Amino acid sequence: MGESSCDVESRVRNASLRSRIMSPQEAAKIVKDGMCVGCSGFTPSGYPKAVPLAIAERVRKGERLQITLWTGASVGPELDGELTEAGAIRRRFPYQTEERIRKAINDGRVSFQDLHLSMTAQNMRYGFYGNMDLAIVEAVAITEEGHLIPSTSVGNSPTFVKQAKEVIVEVNLTQPLELEGLHDIYIPDDPPSRKPIPIVKVSDRVGTPYIECGTDKIAAIVFCDIPDKQRPLSSIDETSRRMAQNLLDLLDLEVKAARLPKELLPLQSGVGSVANAVMAGLMEWPTDGLLVYTEVIQDSVLDLFDAGKLDFASGTSFTPSPQGAQRLYSNLTEYRKKVLLRPQEISNHPEIIRRLGVISMNTAIEVDIYGHVNSTMVSGTHMMNGIGGSGDFARNAYLSIFLCPSTAKGGAVSRVVPFCCHVDHTEHDVDVVVTEYGVADLRGLSPRERARQIVEKCAHPDYRPLLEDYMRKAESEGGHEPHLLDECFSKRLRER
């Protein structure tokens, strides 16, 4: 890559560090077999690209090299995909979405542990997972003091840099310098010295605009010109539109009952097309002054900003579509006045979620009639992506809402089932279930009452008779939360 002297000076501001600028191939030699490596990136944004590609190339040429890979959340194909295909990943934490690594996990070739995202950084600092040998972090620039200006995500990078023995910095020239200043980097003290996190408003800035690193820790600097691999968002279909409207109707009832202010409370939404569609539905909300306290800032958040509906958004990453990225970068000077990107242990922190009264809106793979939610496993055995931050928000939210279409595979499978084949969120953490058919408000209901609400309000009409039959038979057997522990019935419903 032929970076100009202007790029070097503006991106690497400490002159003594410029002697550590090297090619991705040279930097990749720092990585050794058996290392624990922490990489920046969150859904998939702000992750290193050039060095992972060079590591994969080493392995393809016959070197023996396998690492334990940590990230913030999902990352792009240059990292998860290429390293998996080369056979360079032994263990993976804490979340992923790339097709090749998902297959390797389900085949047993990569050992994977699914973790609540708010807890990964602190548990790493606590020493629960051993030592971190190396951090590879994407940045837009390195300060005179050797600190790192992150790019489009923060994730776990501050703790990775703090814990690692050495750091490789990928300075990405496709990431604009105008990103500098919108990050708020704060690492809580560990027990017994932990203090309250002083965030009482979504817009509160409590940390620094850079990740503390220092010149001594930086082992290599690599210039990169590979952009984030943004994913296109699906168009908002009729099912998503109906779910969004049902959600708005619920929120309107909460306002009329004086349980929410007219401008609502800070909003959190998961990642993906359904979540984006749900947030887009808030364009129809009758008042302005909305706030967002979430993980990922998607296209719909930019829409709300542009329409004047949204006052401020706090997250840990920008995760726009390619079209959304163009809009973000072309108007970054304005957006940065209304956005903060924080470490994920802060964006997802239970203390702050409870204090602010966040309204949590997450998606499910399936929901059972008592309100248990499966958000990770297909057929109870095959990992999809991971629990992500949904558990952080659901358990601590002012109002915990889960959304999913009533069916999958073109109507061949009901997403409302008698008994979830895997439970990520128990009935205790689920206040409301929303599908395109309606809203089941589960607050204050017994299990039998919850079951009737979910079947009557949320299940697809084609599956309601089977679910009602299940309820009758289960209740005849008795029990506080009646179940027929006969897998044949559940299998019949799933394969109908």
C-alpha cells in the first residue's frame, strides 16, 4: 500500500512509532501457535482485516498455527471466515455470525463458548480465561502519547489492549478521521474497588476519546485500505411492518396508562433486518425527543435522527448497510454531535440499563407458550449466532420485549412452540411477546394465563388448534407450569 506522508503524519502522530510501520505479512509473524488473541470489532464493524488475512496465508502455506480468538461480537469474513477456512482458530469467544465459523462450531472443529456480552471484558480482566497474549485493533489514528482512536466500533478493545502483552494496530485509511471524538472510553475498576458508573443520562460522557495504550506496548503498525464488510438490510416486509405496528400500539397503551412518558424511555434494539424494521416503525411515533441506549446503531437510527425524532444515541458500534454507511460518512460532522460509542461492557451494563429504564426490544428464534425464549439454537443443537447482548438488556430492562414472526420456513414451522428446545431467556425475563398477529402482555400472569395469551395473541392461526390441544392435555396432567414431556408432540408441531 502506498500511503502518503500526509497520511502517516495525521494517522501516526508520534514520530518514534513510525519506525514500527510494517507490512501485514511482517506483523503476522508476531502471532504464534497457541496464542490468545483479542481483536477489535462488533457486528461486523471496526475489525482488523489485513493482518488476519496474512495470518491465514501463513497457515495455508503449511505453518502450524492455531489461536484462541476473542472479539467484541461478530466480525467480518477477513477475520472469522478466512481464519476458519485456513484452520487457524482453535477456540472462539463470545459471539459470531459468519457462515464458515458457524459451520466449524457446529461440526466441532472450533470450540465456542457463548457469553453475555456485558461480562466478557470484566471476566477477562478477572483472569477467568487466562492471559491475553496479543491484541489486534483497528484504529483511525494513534495519538502522540501512543493511544488509539477507534474506528466504527469499540466493543471489548479497551480491555484487550489493557490485558495484552503486545498490540498490533491496523490503521484503516478507509475510516475517516472525523470519527475521532465520538468515542467515550471508560473501564470500570474491578472489585473490591468498583465505583458506580456515573452515567445518569444517555448523553453523559464519562471517559476519554481514545483507548489508553502507550508507545511501549505497540509492536507493529499496519496500514489497511480494506473497508468494513457492511451487510445490506432486507426491505421491510409485511410481517415486520405488522410487528412494528403491534409494538407501537403497545407503547401507546403504556403512555396512556401513564407507565411511560410520551417521549418514551431510552430504546434498545438488537441487530438485523427485523430489529431495524422495528426501530423504523418509530418514525410514526407522535412525539419527538426519543433516546437510544443500545449496542448497534443501524440505518433506522440515522432515519430517526434525520427526521428530528431522535435527540441522542449511545452504542458500541455503527452497523449500517452500505447505503447507510455512505449517509453516515457524508454527514458525520452532524451525527457525531448526537452519538457516543462506548465499550460494550458500558453499552450493555446492567447498572446503567436499570438506572435509565431502557425499553429492551430483541428478536427470538422461538418462544414457548410460557414465555421462555430461544435466541441461539436451531433445533436445540445447532448454534446460530449467540446470545449477544439480549440477556444483558432483557433481565435489566424497564420493559423487556421479544419479537419474532409467528412462523419460519414459509409457514412450515411454528415459532410459537409448546416447549423451547433451548432456553436463553427464562419466563422471568420476558414481559411481552410480539408477533405479526398481536401482543401478549405477560406481566402479572400465572403460567397458565401466559400460555393462553401467547397462543391467542401471537401464534399463527394454522397452529393455534395444535397448541390449544397441547395446553388442554398438559393441564389435565396438572402442575403449576403444565407440560407434556413427550417429545413426539413437540416434534409433530415442529415438522408440520
